[in-house]
Amino acid sequence: MSTLAIIIPYYKIDFFEKTIQSVALQTNKNFVLYIGNDKSPHDPLPIINKYFADEDFHYFNYEKNVGGKNLALQWERILGNVKEDWFQILGDDDVIPENFIEECYKSITDCEDKNIKVIKFTHDWIDENDSLIQSHNLNTKTISSVDLILRKHQGLVYSSLSENIFKTSQFRKYKFEKIPLAWGSDDLAILRFSDYGNIYYNMSANVLVRVFSGSISGSVEMQKDKELAFIRYLERLIINHSLFFPKPFIDKLIDDYLMFCHLNKQTANYGIAKTVLRNQGFESFLKTIKKIYYINILGKNKKV
């Protein structure tokens, strides 16, 4: 029985053949492929059948689009069918190298021995012409999931979804946090699915993540949406995960969050004040409650 599932949430056909071809070219074929069509206007089956026989993949042609509401809903819809112990969510325009599955199994063996539940690979950003934008290599065998997020917020490292392998039992336990555009949902999953522990880092296979105008990451038109989604990501990080981070880091996140809400006329969550109470005491808690109240009142008045 295969231990690893590759999940492709499909919607865009632009680079889908390159994605499917990279999966078909794996030197180790011991994986199960799941493809979920999120009511795309373009039928992917002619491309899939070019590289895989019907019995070699599971295909779900959904009648309702949910990725437009939240990408994590599409991920979870497909994951409901997965029986394998580990899984990758591969973007429908991203590419894995030929030795990816082979390296996954090497990593899984080590992870099972060390009780590590998340694997991350090196990755490159590429554009629509397959040209390299930027390489990302942490140059370490393991890294704390908390340290990864700290370093990402400092602009020292970059992370995306496709280069991660997650343990299925951890997903079933926690699920993905639903943030608009799933912006940061993968980062919060890394924290929670790892139980805030170590990530196994594989430097022997390099995932190619496509960043271009048609992707969320590369879209200029969606910049405002991404900024608003980032506010909600900060909210979740502060409220649900702050206990595992240094207090000065969380205090700065709270200041950033409240400022973002104010500048973007967004409702601030009163739950933030509970973290302030724990970190800074009752006086600061009262000041934060007052600040959130005025942010929300001013935001409502400006929207009218």
C-alpha cells in the first residue's frame, strides 16, 4: 500500500500539463494521485489521460466551486477521500522533480523514527516562462516550525504550500484554518500539524512554485485582497498560536494588526485583547479594548 498521496486541487489549465507531466515522470511510482476539479471551465481529463491510465488516479469532478470562497475548502474536500498516511497538496501550476517521491520516502523513514510530522523541501520560484525568480534553501536538516514562522516574518525565509508534506492524521485532527485566499493557512498548518515541533527539511529535491500574474502570489490586481487576508492571518496567529512565540514578537504583531485594521477600515477582533491581558497585564488589556472599540466605530462610520 502507498504511504503517500499527491493531491492536486485543479482549476487553472494554463500550466496544468507541466504539473501532471512532472508527477508522471517520478522515478518512484509508489504514490496515489487525487485530482479535484473545482468546477473549472476547462476539462483537465484529456491532459490527465495523456499521462495516466484511469486506474492510476482518483478524479473528482465537483459540481460546486468552493475554492472561490476559500481555497482551503477545496483542499479539505479532496482530502476527505485520502487514505494514505502522508500527503502533498500540489498547486495546479507547480512542478515536482523526478526524484521527489523517492526523496519523500527517505524523509518519511527518518520522520517516523523521530516523530516528526511535517516535511519541507527546497523550492524555487519560477515565472510563466519557467525562468528562475528566486531560490529558497534553508540549509538545515531540521527547523523548528515556530522558528520558521519567526524567520518568515523577519523576511529571512519564504514558504509556500506545494513544498510541504503533511501527516494525514494531523490534518484530520486539526484541519486547515479558513483565511481569505487561504493566505497563511499553510503556515498555520505547519505550526499546528507539527504540534509546534520540528520540521524535517529535505535539500535533495527541489519543488518549482510558479509565481506569475495569474497566481494569487504574483497578482498585482489582488494586492488589496491579499493585504486584507494578511490581517485575518495575523488575527489567527495572535489568538490561536501566540502561546508558542516570544512575547515581544506577539506584542509587535498585535500593534501591526491593530494598525492594519485601522488603516484598512477593517473590524478588529476583541479576542486580541485576551492575548494582551496574558502578555502585558490588565492595564494594557483595558487600553486595547478601548482601541479596538474606536477602530471598529471609526471603520463603520467611514464605510457608511
